[in-house]
Amino acid sequence: MTLTELRKYNGKQGQPAYVAVSNVIYDVTDSSYWAQGNHLDAHHAGADLTEELKKAPHVRSVIERFPVVGRLEQIEHEPTKKLSWVSIAVMAAVLLLLIVTFI
């Protein structure tokens, strides 16, 4: 499941409440601590809570008690293409030509 798909499972309007921690997606729907997808007004279902859990007052094993419903896919962004030296040289020449023309 992607992060965009996970956001749909926010515990509101009849949706289950799912949270991701370290790329594992847990179903917290049946927990009274996650009513309506809200955990103590600090965390919301439908999100990756990996970083937040590091600061939580409880241990990681608490979240690991919930049923696992999937894995969070990490979509890698396509690397940006680097400009070649030829492209840079051409752009510099055009810029120089424009500067000389309008001076």
C-alpha cells in the first residue's frame, strides 16, 4: 500500500483505522485509544507514525500487538537528470550572446 492509499484508512466515516510503523501497516480500528482514528489528540490514523513512535511514552511492542494488514511501499522518486557539460556550455554561450547583444 502506498502512503496515498494509507491516508484513506483514517478511521472516519466507517473507514478502518490503519497506521504504518517502519513500513508495516497495523489495524488499530478496535482500540479504544484510536476512536475515530484519533489517538489522544496527538496522532491520526492513515499516516506513517514511524518518527512519532520514537518519541512515544510507550514501547514499540504496544503497536506490534495490533493485527498487521500490509506493508507500506516506499515509492522511490525518479532521479533528476544531470545536465551534461555540453548542455551547460550551450546555455552559457546563449546567455553570453544575449548579454553582448543587449549591451
